[in-house]
Amino acid sequence: MTDDPSQPAAAASSTAERKPLTPAAKRALAEAEARRQAAGAEAKPAAKEFQGPKGPEPTRYGDWENKGIASDF
């Protein structure tokens, strides 16, 4: 165990100790990366809201937040 609190103990081990990936795993990683690239290319910017709340979306946690007070409805 290391004394450095900024790195977790699992991350302190070397990456050379990992098992090699199977061809199926490599293919799955490549397909996931391709889907991420396609989703990023097709993403539309959010529509501009007029007369909406200033700051972050108040319903971002599933509750309505107003002046720091969250109400669940």
C-alpha cells in the first residue's frame, strides 16, 4: 500500500500486470468508441430557453430546486 492518498491502491499497480485483451474484447471496445464518436457527431446543441431560470437546470436531480431548496413533487 502506498502512502500517497491521491492514488488508490488499485491504481498503484502497474498496467503491465494486466492480462492481454481477447479479440472479442478489442472488437467490443472499438465498437463502443465508434458509437461514442457517432453520438458526438449527431448531438444537437440544446435549444436556447427564453425567460427560463438562470444557472443550471433546476430539475437536474429529479427534484425542483429553487434558491437552494429542493422540493420533490
